[in-house]
Amino acid sequence: MSAPVRLVPLGGLGEIGLNALVIEAGDERILVDCGLMFAQDHHPGVDYLIPDLSYLGSPGRLRAVLLTHGHEDHIGGLPHLLRRHRVPVYGTAMTLGLVRERLAEHAPTTTSLLQSVAPGAWVEAGPFRAQFIRITHSTAGACALGIEVHGRRIVHTGDFKLDPTPVDAMPTDEAALARWGDGGVDLLCCDSTNAHRPGPTPSERLVGEALHRLLPDVEGRAWVATFASNVHRVQQVIEASRAVGRRVTLLGRAMVRTTRIARSLGHLRPAPGDLVPEPRSRGMPRDSLTVVLTGSQAEPGSALWRVTRGLEPHHRILPGDHVFLSSRLIPGNERAIYRQIDRCIRLGARVHYEEVSEIHVSGHASAADARRVVELTRPRCVLPVHGELRHLQALVDRARGLGYPPHRCFRAENGVVVRLDDQGIRPDGTVPTGRLYVEAGTEGDVADGALADRRRLGRAGLVLAVAAVDPAGALVWGPRVELRGVVPDDQASREAREAEEELARVVRREAPEAPSAEDWETLFTVALRRHFRRRGNRRPVVVATVAEV
Amino acid sequence: MSAPVRLVPLGGLGEIGLNALVIEAGDERILVDCGLMFAQDHHPGVDYLIPDLSYLGSPGRLRAVLLTHGHEDHIGGLPHLLRRHRVPVYGTAMTLGLVRERLAEHAPTTTSLLQSVAPGAWVEAGPFRAQFIRITHSTAGACALGIEVHGRRIVHTGDFKLDPTPVDAMPTDEAALARWGDGGVDLLCCDSTNAHRPGPTPSERLVGEALHRLLPDVEGRAWVATFASNVHRVQQVIEASRAVGRRVTLLGRAMVRTTRIARSLGHLRPAPGDLVPEPRSRGMPRDSLTVVLTGSQAEPGSALWRVTRGLEPHHRILPGDHVFLSSRLIPGNERAIYRQIDRCIRLGARVHYEEVSEIHVSGHASAADARRVVELTRPRCVLPVHGELRHLQALVDRARGLGYPPHRCFRAENGVVVRLDDQGIRPDGTVPTGRLYVEAGTEGDVADGALADRRRLGRAGLVLAVAAVDPAGALVWGPRVELRGVVPDDQASREAREAEEELARVVRREAPEAPSAEDWETLFTVALRRHFRRRGNRRPVVVATVAEV
């Protein structure tokens, strides 16, 4: 009988993004991935969110970070982590290539912590031993992890699908997974993102075939927007373009950077002449150029966003062009993406997107992929990871169908400690988790309280009252009222005057004797809230400040 | 040769919602539909939007409003219109039933303008004659319109699909459409919403079949969330529930109201005992009740929203329940819907939604439906209506394939005047269009300027500086700084003190001679903007007010 192991998900379970899973044996810990989450509508002004890692406590007990792949939701929180915990970070060369750029920007002294691991190789960290196992996903250099500690054996898939015909001819190392199965696997942590979808996830090749079919019809320029990290997608665009005599140029900082890294590591293999530097592409005939660019999610400031707004003078969409949005419409981005599609159409382009053309396939395991990994590794227990609640639940449902009872498979959310012992897995209490809001490019944090204020201000606007009183509490100036975002601009000054008249009435009627400045502020605040609630049920934020002079 | 007719889309072309199409012959006008649009994320605090109808000018030239069906995006702007233009409003009994409730609430003196029209019947309005032609859609009582004026003949489909097996056994009146074709149709205004989808749109019956298949597996309560207006869907839930021995109760104001109207008009035909009033449903065994409720879009305050938050004490989701989201995930609502799904799962329910079960079909014509209507009416010209730009363009593309050249079919957006004459159709200038923002239940408008202020406040928060100066311009109090929504609450007072210290430095360094209160306000505003930009690149709204005492 060996000692129990505890898994502590600090992010990524019950929400998309922020992936960070602590694995503990006794006092020793490793962390699998450390990601970020992009801000959503209810995070106004925030750039992105990172997991609150305070559970890790003071430096010392964490032995290493193991990275499964280089997507932002798996690496974006590293600068924040490494500034406090200076531990080795293991990942494949491609993963670390992406990490390095990020660290160089945000935490330059930490790049020396990165240690490259070849797929198939093992690393050691305290009592932990881990093998990196090549697995296919929508970026290059992705790995599953086989982890041994105190005699317990855990396989973590990372993000994956089982692509039988990967673009880079580097398939999942199923032999290694099967060897782990032969040696006994106590727990499989399995990507659940697409577990609700039946069958296998289609091969990335499908997109290449669609591009080969569609590109010959493009009269003008071909524009292909996709995630920079989707190296295989870029490779296929290059090959399909070559087949119709088009050269390819890259737009967007992330696209140029990621492609450079992928190329240096052999993940991207353009033939001589396939790629043309952007400045040299400017004068090229429209029918001989494909532009691969960022902005498939209509992210403000991204390359396609700029192009559709005429902000790239050398790269304009014209009639006869085709725009391919070769990516998923991520929930929350749909309206912005649709507006961007409409902009392209208005400029005269034909637009291909997931809804109308087969120009995207997912990088995540559908039910048949998950089942195959279970068959290879034959785990005693299964823990769904990486997904919102309905995804985790879908994988639990699939596992039940494969014969896993609740003590061998259940749904854990962030903060739920999962204890793995001889009996199986079970919830073993909770730990505090949370998110930190990062904005304006700094790592400063914005707390929920400030966001609530912003949401209120953003919903109904602001009413401001200012006055001055003498030391006896008598009004000597004001109250003056100002409005921001409450009513249309042409009515704002009239509404402000009426509010001032209301305050004057309140002063005559309700003023206490010898009030302090604070008494006045309370009186004004209450009166203005009432006044605006009565006028069309408006509920602006009211701020009153009274000077004592 | 007959006189030209002009079509002026004031809403609905190039955006979803706000449908309002003016048809003009000489000085005479009618309006087809008058809808609203639900507010989106970039309309903070706004409840909904209605078309700016100022193009209609002073009352007098508008002869009538013809309503194709009772969805909010076709009727929601009527109160606003009718308060200014007291003209007859024609529609079927079901459509007017929905309109009447809305008018009674917002413009009670206008309900006398409603005039019910039976499908197949004609109405006259000035030089216009129009026939209401029964057509299938995702609500009851929907009609296409055949409109004659000055010898020109226009068919407007309204929103439709061609359902071969409608739930209420009231199919599209294809014979009437064919008779219009026989008599010659100059222009077909055709719903384009689903024109990008190949084939026909499936029959509503498909949903009934799915419910018959899925309901027997439900151990606890069945919850079916759908749009209240989808009367046929409610009918099918009732029938599928009856088949498994479940009675049905209704939750949500709109659900109860719409169902009452539909029932009184024979569009909904429950058998005796099928429906149980909500108070009597409370004690019923969980496996003998289906709850049909609003909230499929996770609208705040809707029935399902309340249930998932425990705000309906008599109606709780428990393990063993199944929740059916029998509706589309409308773009922009996805994240909220997914969060609501996750809430249901956390409460122990199994959730069926469009992505995992066949429990929704669209009410809009796919390519084959549109083609069939073209074949029936054989129009000289086709104008795509009702859709965002990519939908309109998709129908233009389909029409090209059917042999319609640009002078017989093109893509018009809101405000583009479409002239119909003997040569075909062509753009004939533009007219101003726009939207009015309605909020807080009143019909008061919030202009774009105020929304821009709200967005800025909502993104970055507010910094407020207050001071008092004597008549010579010398500071006698302050400046005091307050922050709202800029930094976390626990840092706000420290940040405010530091901003005050910065202002004190600015006062010493930069204060002009004998400044006015306004000079001080400018100085403080500029200094605070600079200060916060330097601190983490924050860009709050800055307001400075200086009292002169």
C-alpha cells in the first residue's frame, strides 16, 4: 500500500482557461500548467485573468512546473508564478519557445528556469518522475504527461485529440501510452472539452482538403485568419497556396513570432519561396498572394481587425478577395466576429467561416478519442479536466458507460481536492481558489469590488454633487450637479439644473441643524438617488462631496 | 408603364431586429412591421432599441401598418410609432393579441387602431391593397403579404420557413403564392436569415419526435425552456408529456400570457387535464410534471434564470431532473446560456441543448425554402430582407444562381432607397436611419454620447477631484480625490491620497497666477489623467469640480 496523492485544481475545472493543477505527495508538489483566461464582458477594462496561486504558499515546497503545451490558457500565468516561485519549468522546445517570449517581456530574470524536454524523455523533481509523451493537438510540441510519485502512476493527457494523419507526420505516441497502461495507471486526467461530441474529432487534414478545394476559386487575395499557435494550420495554408501558385505572407505580431519559432524547430517546413516577407508582398498581384493573419476572434488591434478598418494601408480587402476564418467562433466573441464578417462582405469579399465551410476542425478529443486513451492506459480512475462544468459532466457520463463508478470517476471543480489512494479517488475537502485580474499591461490586480463599481457606472452612469459649507455648516457654494452617461448629452445640462433645483428644495425642507459636511453629503446622496429613481427609474452611481471652508 | 414604387428599409436590413420597411407610391406610404432590437453588450444599461422613424415625418402620409407576425423584432416599436402616427394596424388575430398587450402597457389609447385580418383576406390603405397569405414560422398566425399599388405587385414573405407538416396543420398557402405568381410579381422581398444554409429547414415536428424520444428517460421533473411565442413548440411539449403521463404547467409571465392568447384563438389545443395551473402543480410528484418556462436565453429575471438561482421556492431543480433548452443559442447570449447550463448541472440535472440534442429547429427559410417561394411567385426582382449583411449576401448569391442579375437582385442595407420600376430594382439614394435607445421601462432615449460615457466609466472607473477657492483664486479647501472602480477597494484610499499628493505638487509647481475655478478644474483634470496613465496605464474618467467661495 502506497501513500495517497492529492490533486488540487487551482483553475481550468469548471471554466475554460487558467489551467493549473497541483499534484501533491506528502509535502512535495509539482504544478501542471499555469494559464490565463481572456477577460469577458463582465470583466470590464480587464485584459486577462490569472489563477490566484496563493494556495502554493511561500516558496519551497513547489518542485517544478510541467507544461503540456504552449497555448495561453496553459502558460499565460507563468510570469506571475515564477516571480514568486523560482522552480524549473519543463516543456518541449516549442512550448518553451512560446513561454520564453512571454517571460522575456514580463519577468526577464526567470528565463533561465526553462528546461527543454524531448518527447519521450523523463524529468525528475523531488519524489516525482514524469515522462513527456507526444500527443496531437492544435499546436505543435504538445505532450501528455506520465507522472510517478510514491508508487502512484498518473497519466495527464494535456489538451489533445488523436489525429491519425497529423500534418507534421508526428502522431501521438500511442505505444508509450500503452506502456504506461501495461505498467498500471492509477489515474487518468483526461481533456473533457469535447466529450459531449460523439465519434472521433476529425483530422486537421480535413482543413487542408477544404483549402485545396476552395483556393482555386479565389480571384483576388486570399486571407486566412487563424490562431498563430496553430502551426499545422499555417503549414496547410502554405501547401494549398503553393498548389495554386500563391506565395504566403504573415500579418500580426504573434503570427510572425510563432511562425519563426515553429520554423526554427522544424514544426513548420515551408519550401523555398513559399513565404514572402510582408514588405515585399505589398506590390504583388492580388491573385498570387495569400495573407495569413491573426484576428480570427475579431480581437481589437489584431491584424484582421486592423485590415477591416483600413488601418493597414498596404493590405486592403477588395472585391474578388476571399476571407477564411479558420477557427472556432469562441463563445462570447460571436457578435464581434459576425460584425467583422459583415465588414469583409461590405468591402466586397466572400467570407468562409465555420458555419458555411469546413475550414476548421477542433483540437480537442471527442468521445471516441477519450475512449481510445482509456483503452490504451486502462486507468483505475478517471478525472475529467479542462472544461466547463457541462464538459466535465459529459466525460463523467462517458466514463460511467465504460464501467467507472463514482469512486473511480467524478466531477471535480476548481478548489476541490481530489485524493487518490488504494480505494480510488474521492473529494477530500476544498481549498480557496480565485482569479486575479490583470489590466493595462501591468500585473497589477483589480479586485471584484472595483469591477462591481465599474459595472454600475457602466450601466447607468454617474451623478456628482459638489458643495461648500462654512464651519457652522451653512452652505456657501453649490450644490452643483454634474452628470456623466446618465441622459443624452443634449439633455444633460437641463437634467443637472433640475437636480440642483431638487437639492435646493431638499435643503429648504430637510436640512438638519448645524450639519457637518458629511451630513450634507448623505443628504445630497439620498436625495439624488430618489430624484433619479423617480425620473424614469434611473439608478446612476451618486457621489456627493462637500468642502468645509 | 406604371409609376415607380420606392421601398425604404428603416431597420432589419444589415442587422437583426428593428424590422421596419416603408413602401411608398407617390406621396402615399405603408409600413411593413415595426420591431425592436434587444440591447447588446455595447449598449450598457439599455433595455432595447427601436428604429428611428423620423423619416416618416409629420403624421398624414402614412396610411397603415401591416404586421407579418407577432415577434418582438416585428412589433416592439409600435407603441413608439402609434403615439405619433395614428394609423390602422393590420395583422392576424394572434399577432394583434400579442400587440394589444404591449400597447395596453405603453400606449393604451392606441389599441383601437388594431384591425384583425383573417389569412387570405385583403385590406386597403390609400392606393395600396394587400392580401395576408398564411405562411409557416416559429410562431402562430404568421403571414406573407401580397401588396398591390399603382399596378405594381410585391410579395413580402415576412419571416418564414416552408414546413410541410406544421404542428397546427395550417400549412403555408402555397396556392395563394402561386396565384400571385400567375398574376405577375414585380418584386419578392424574401427572408434571408438562413439563406446560407443548404437544403430545406426541417419541420417543427422534428422537435416533437425528439421530445417523445427523450421524455421517457426523465426520472424527475422535465423543464422545457423556449420562447413564449413558439406556440407550436409548447403544443408539442404538451403532447409528448401526455404520452408519458405528465401534466404541464407554465412559468414566466410571457409564457402564461402568450399561451392564453394562443389557446383562445385555437392555435394551442391542450386536451382536458393537460395543463395544470402553477399553484396546483407545486405538490405534484416530480415524475408527473413538465414545466414549460421562459429563460432559454438566460435573460436576467426570466423564469429559468430565477429557478436556477433558487428564487422560485416552489420550483427547484433537483437531481434526476432534465432541462431542455429548446431554442437557439442567440449570438451574444452564449456565455450566459452556458453559465446557466452549468448551474443546472450543478443542481444535478441533465441538460439537453442544441449542441447535444435535436431539440430545436429554426423557423427561418434555408436555401431550398427560399428557392421554392421564388418558383411559386416567379418574381421579376428579389430583395433579401431580414438579416445581417452576410445573410442578405447569401440570398443574393443564391438568386444569382437562379439567374437574377444585379438589376433584379442586390443587397440593400437600412436607409438605402430601393426603386422598383419597369427596368427592375436599383438603389436610389439613401435616407437617414438610426436607433433610439429605450431604458428603464420608459420610452426616454439615451443617445450614443451618453453610452460612450458609460462605456468609458465601465471600462476604467472614475476619478473625482473637488476643491474650493476664494474669490482671488487661492485654494482654501482640497483638492480631495475620490476613486470609484479604478483599483481594488483596499487600495482605493491609498491611491486617492497619492493622487492628492500629486495634485499638491502640481499646485506648487504649475499653478497659474490668479486662476479662476475653471482654470483649477482644467489643471486638476490634466494632472490626474497624466498621473493615472503613468500608474499602470490606467485611463479612468476624470471629473474635477472647484467651488468658488
